[in-house]
Amino acid sequence: MDYVSALLPPVVMAVFFIGVIRVIVKTQGGANKAKEDAAVDAAIARAEGARQSSATSTKTDV
């Protein structure tokens, strides 16, 4: 019976891991892909805009 208690945690972890990977793969693309891509593009644009504005403000301070 010790072998069952020794193997149970890795088997449970493997099942949960496979479930997480399946959810990740299934949620890629589809109807939400355009919305997710737009959100990422907007975040990148904000980061680049903030970086450019800080670069221009340091140039004018000097």
C-alpha cells in the first residue's frame, strides 16, 4: 500500500498539469485572439510612448 501513497501525488500533479496545458492551448486563438492582440499592442504602444516622452524630457533638461 505504500507504493500507492508514493505514486498518488505525482499522478495528481501530472493530471492537473495536463489540464492546465490543455486550457492554455484551447484559449490560444479563436474569438478572443483579436481582443488579446489589441490589448498587447496597446500596452506596447503605451510603454514606447512613455519611454519616448522620458527620453525627450531628459534631452530638454540638459
